[in-house]
Amino acid sequence: MKASGIRILIVDQSSGVRKHLIQALAADQAIGIMAAVTDPFLAAEKIADELPDVILLGVNSLKMDSATFVDKIMSQHPIPILIIAKDKDNGSDQLSQCLRAGAVKAYFCPKDMNAPSTSAQNTKTDLTRMVRMASAVRLDGIAGGPSTTVEPKLTADVILPPPVKWSNFQKTDKVICIGVSTGGPESLKAVLSLLPNNAPGIVIVQHMPEMFTATFARRMNDHSRSIVTEAKAGDVVQRGRVFIAPGNKHTLIRRTGTEYIIDLKDGPPVMRHRPSVDVLFRSAARNAGPNAVGVIMTGMGDDGAQGLLEMRQSGAHTIAESEETCIVYGMPKEAVARGGVVVIAKLNNIVGEIMRLCP
């Protein structure tokens, strides 16, 4: 969906409710639907790409308690939230908890959402009025609130210095670093499902907010013969293990003897992302050199393009997903343009390329 004006993200498990909300808002030319999804986990993927102006959130959501979702959003990216409820939810603990967590107001869907009655029409008018009101609410007072200034596009230099060309890399196990953004969850599922259980250790940066990366890792673990977990500082990157960078933390690798250890760092966003693919890739260029394989997959923007070039220059093997299979051919395209890519592969061939390079 293409959103213009007031950008709305709808999150509700009911297809009927989502349809009602879209139709109710369609008449107002100042309101545009950014996306309509079934649960907060899918909402996180949308928020990672673009911040909506208002979120319409079902009081009972799939996969995550709605009040928890409201609390997480308000603590990290405060966005006005309207809770979508039914008459039976009025006064419920769940609705009260959502409002206490920071939701602006509750909208009660009509009992018969398809009825062309005056009452139903008035309810739809109330919804557009509430959306307009919510979009004007300022949440800057909340820690981490949105800013009207454009966030600077910083490079990985703010986290760690560029690779040293004369580094002496001892032969050790291979380490795989993957960077992905828009469209990444389904693409990663396809890759991890093909991965053998003895594959070299893998570290993945998927652009995603903090409160969803642990759940995302568990979801990916269900589709992989390797063990997939959210990365923690001090984790040893070894065969049969896949680590997902936690949201809101830069994830790096460092070498200790013949092992690779995961480091987590705070610091400003790099290429407007935290975690940043560029930071992970630069750490691999500095600490693994020719023992690393860098893979850049579907995603919007150019995070990872410079880091992949640095990996190639340090002797690493580098792979980019082909335009043919990318959901968004942005990050791989930029990496190819900068000269950081050795092999271009379709999605279903990426694991084959990795294993060819890492016998």
C-alpha cells in the first residue's frame, strides 16, 4: 500500500476489522494506509522500514500482548496509538493496560461493521476524527521520542576504525556475516532452511526493532537445522550456530585466538540503523579477513555496501543476492555498484555458494 498524508499502520488479527478500518478511512484524502498486518511482529518489520504517523492496534493481538507492544513502542519510537476494540472490551484489563502504557484513545468498532446505517457512518466519522487528533499528539516528552530533524547518516567510523590493510590473519574457521533489511524475514527463512547443521558460524544483521529480534530468532530456529538465537555479548561463533543481532545494539565480531566472539555496542546509528550491517561487515574485515564470507541480501538503502567492499579488500569472499530474487534490490545493488561483490546468486543458490566457499 502507498501511504500519503497521515500514514496509518493497522495491526489487527481480524480481516473483517482491517477491512472496516481501511474502508472507514478511505474517504479522507488526508489519510493514507501504510500497511495492514495481522500482528505486532509483522508491524515491527513495517516500522523498521518506515515510521507511521498513527498506529491502529487491536486490543487482542496475535503473538504479543498488545499492552507490551504499546509499552515497547513508547519506550523506543513513540508513535500515537489508537486501540481498536469492541463493546465487550470496554473496561477490560487489556484495554486499560494499553491506555496506561501510553495509547492515546480507544476506538470501538460498530457491532455490524458492514451496516450502512447512520450509526455506523457516524462511527466511521469518529474514527477519522480520532486519527487526525492522534496524528497531532506530540510525544516528544517521552524518552527517545520522535524528532523533526533528519537523523545524520553516519558511517561505521563512529563505532570502530577502518580495517588495517597489513593485518596478519591466521588460518581459522570460517565465519559468515549476513546483512539484510526490507523483505529479510522470509528471505532468511529460505536461506536458513537450506543450511546444513554443521555450517560455519553465522552472524546476521536484520534491521528490526529491539523488542522483536528475540522472537524473530526463535521463529528462524523453527526453520533451521542449525541453532538460531539472538546474539549476546561473549557468544562464541561456531559451527552449527546462527546469531541474530539484537535490535538497538551494534553487533560485531572479534577474534580471540582461533575463535570469534560476539561484541555488542551502543553508540549512534550507522547509516541510520542500529544494528548496522556496515558495522558487522567492518568488524569482519578487521578481525577475520580471508576467513570470512560476507552476504548482502534484499533491503532498502545502502547499509552494508561499504562494509562489504572492505571485506572484499581484506580478502573475504563476498556474495550479493540477485535482483531477480530480491524483494527490494537496494542494498545489493549499491554493494555491486561499489565493487564489493564477487558472486551474485539467486536466493535459493546462496547456501550452495556459502558451502562451496566453506568446505
